Amino acid sequence: MNNKAVLFGIDYSSSYNLLNDYKSHTTEIYTMKHFLENKLNFENVEIFTDISNDKEVSGRYIIEKLSLIMNESKINKWDTLWIHFCGYACVDDELDGCFLPKDYKSFGTIKQETFILIFQQLYEHTKLICIFDCCQSKPFNEFKYYYAFEKDKMIIHKNYKFDSNLSKKNIIIISNYDDKENITWSSGVMTKFILFIFNQNINFSLMDILSRLQRLLKLENYSCIPTLTSSLSITNTDRLFIKTTNKLRY
């Protein structure tokens, strides 16, 4: 299968002034790597953590790596590209971003606008599945469709000011945010719950995945809200993967 995965996990082990000391980001990202390789038959999986090399999870390196991957998608014409982030989005009101690199003190956050510019370069026939398992990573406003369960009810927003360049792509982003004052830091937890859901049934619909994520987070007293943003409309039966006999079709 012509698929590619790039995973980033940061424990911020040598950083300072973080609001908590969660240490399982890299653990969860290695578990996701194992799942992609052994359950979904991904043969090309790259993983970058601050356990192996701090420079490979620096802001500049992440941006350059993602830009390179987008260019490679046009050459390799991947069917599916899986990009996964496990870490923080921000640690205080001054750092309003989408993902916090290891060197955030000097580099700052990587903002949504940067990811949008990168995703615009995706090969048009490659399906991008992007997971932002980062506390307070707000939904992407540049995409046409936004789905979330709020107060146990599915909320669907259609953005009429979406980025027209993205509407030509097939991009699905799953993230979580928390707009409450009392934040329950949940980075790393969503990856664990996604793996739990996939191990139950890889063929759950996207709406089922979102609903189950919401219930699991609520059951464990996390206040964050899982969201799904997409360049294309999502129906109740759309799935990330379709299983046919012993193989997975993407």
C-alpha cells in the first residue's frame, strides 16, 4: 500500500515553565507507530521525539519536514498521509498556537496559519489524516466543515469563508480544545483513546469515532471537546478506512 505516516511526540523533558509535567506523549506516539505498522500495514512511518533528538522536534525542523513531505506527496502520490502531533498547543494566554515545539521558548508556537500554508501544497489525490493531540488546539477555521459533540449533541458548522485552495484537497483533522476556565490537561490521552477505539473496530464511522472520543474523555473527567474539521462534507457512514477481506482500503 502506498501510504506514509509522520509522527511527532514531545515530552518537553528539558523544557521549563510548563504548567504540568505529563510524560506519556512519546509513549503514546510510539504506540501509534506500532499500530500503524502492524494493524494498518503502513510500511513508511517516521517518528520524531525529544527522546531521540531535540533538534528533530524544534519548530524550524517540524515546518521544514512537513513542507518536504508535501512536496514528496506529489512525487510518490501516496494514497494516504497520516500526520500526528502529541504534545501541547499552548501553556499560557501569550502562546496562542496549534502545536508547541520543543524550543518554544525561543521559537514560539507553530500556528494554524503555518499549517494551512503547508497543507495547501498537498498532492490533490492524497488523503491527509492529521491528528492534533494537543491541549487547547482550537478547530481549524479555514476548512469548510466543522463537527463536534457539545452537550452530547452533534454540532455541524459550515464555514462560508473557508480557504478555497483547501476545498480541493481531501483533508481530515481530529483535534481537541478546551474553552473552559478550569482546563484538564489531556494531551496524550486522545491518542490513547483513538487507539482504544480502533482496536475495538477499525471500521467505525468518523461520527462514531468522534462520539466515542467525547464519551471516553467525559467518562475520565476531561473537559476538552474533540472536533473534526474537513475540507469535504462528512456523512454518518464515512469512515477513515474500509476493510475488504484481509486488507484495508484507504
